[in-house]
Amino acid sequence: MSGDILSPSGEPTVAPLSLSPGEALARMRAAAPLVHNITNYVVMTPTANALLAAGAAPAMLHAPEEAPEFAAIASALVVNIGTLSAPWLAAMISSVRAAVAAGRPWVLDPVAGGATAFRREAVSALLAERPAVVRGNASEILAAAAGGVAGRGVDAAHGVADAAGHADALARRLGAVVVISGPVDIVTDGTRRVELSNGVEMLTRVTGTGCTATALIGAFLGAGIAPLEAAVGAMTLIAVAGEIAADVGPGEPPRGPGSFAVHLHDALWSITPEVLDARARIAVVSATG
């Protein structure tokens, strides 16, 4: 398989992560990175609140007149195409170039990237700028990898398994990390594939939790954490926080989406690195060749 590391016996093995999710969380909080988000109108407030709760500092700027200048001074840039327009796309591309020129990492969330011709062209243009990380659902990653139509708006019409091999190939083509969100999240750099089994179904019932996950990846990147470990740390953080937010005492009714959203932010604030590592369910395997 591509990128296999051989053990002394000659059997393929896989290099472990250089940081656990808890170690990455501790580093992110110590750095308190400034995360510049060019994101969609629907998720601006919950995304900003989640970044603050987790330990980062959010900024929401999208005007072409100032976004590139700010991207060069922020710790990381997050680009989310959820409510896309031509002026926003221009600001995204110029901001990405400014961030890269300044040595700042950036992450792409190709929301509904296969739904329309405009979105497909936007995703293609942004991928050409080489993000450090791309995160989406299975249909969004399939569309990004193939440049075609996949999914129905923001909803995934495909399973994670359908997109896993395409994510591996996209990661190798871009020299980036690709994340697929789903019942089991997959994080791949094209050589190693990390399978994350935490999370709860209620995360899919609250608007913007996927977008929040992308923003958290930006926070971990902004702390100087390598893309694979940054993505694993951020995805594990929101998944475990979701588990904590959904937890109720004996005899209590399940939480609905409204109260769950509030408890999710509380969990992002209160979770410790030790708890994150203790609850993390992670498997590192070799990516497909």
C-alpha cells in the first residue's frame, strides 16, 4: 500500500500520531490562536461561540477590501462556502493567497460543493490554492475529489465508506489532509487513515456543527499543530463534547436540539485534555494505495 512503513519483520505498519487529541487540545489552548473565518451567515454566531469556548479567538471578516490583509495576521484561515457569492469567492481566494504568503495555514469546507455549477467551480478554484485541510461530509468530499455533482444541498447522500478511497486520493493529490464527517469520521493524509468513532446522532440535528468542526480544525492548525494531528484533535474534541452534551442523568428525558446546542458549548469549554484522551476512540490504519 502507498506510504506503508515496514516493521523489522517486513510486515506493513503505520506510523502513530505525533500528538494525542488531548495533547493537541492543551497546545491549542495555550496558544489561543486567532482564527479568521470567511464563513456562512447561518453559522457565524455558533461558530464564534464554539471557538471561544474551546480556547481560541474568532474573527469573522469577509469584505474583499480587508479580508486579505487580516488573513495575513491571523493564526489560521477558515474558508466555508455555505452562503457563497461572487464577491465572497473573490475575498476567499485573495485571502487564501495572503495567508499562504504569510505562512499561515488554511482549511476549506466545501459546503454543498457539488450542488451547482457555481459551487463546483468555486471548489475547484479553492482546491487549486492547496488548503492544509479539507473537511466535508461524504458527498462533499466525493464532489471535491471528482469535480462532479454529489449530494443534495448540505446533506450527505453517500456513506463514509463510499468516499474513503476518494479522500485518500484527494489528500495525495493536494498534499493535504482530508476529513470526512459521518457516523465514523475519517481523517487521511493519503498514507495514514485515522478512523474516529466518537460522537452522537444529535450532532446532525443542530445547524452548523460540521462548520464548527472545520473552524476548530483551523484553531488547532493555528496553534502550529501538523494538519493530521490538528484534524484528529479537532474532530475528536467536537465528537466527545457532543457525547458529554447529550448525556443526561437516570430518568431524565433525552436532550432536544435546543438544549443540546447549549450544552455542546459548555462541554467544549469544560472538557480537559485528560478526559478527551480517555474518551477518544481512534484507530490508525494504512490508507488505500
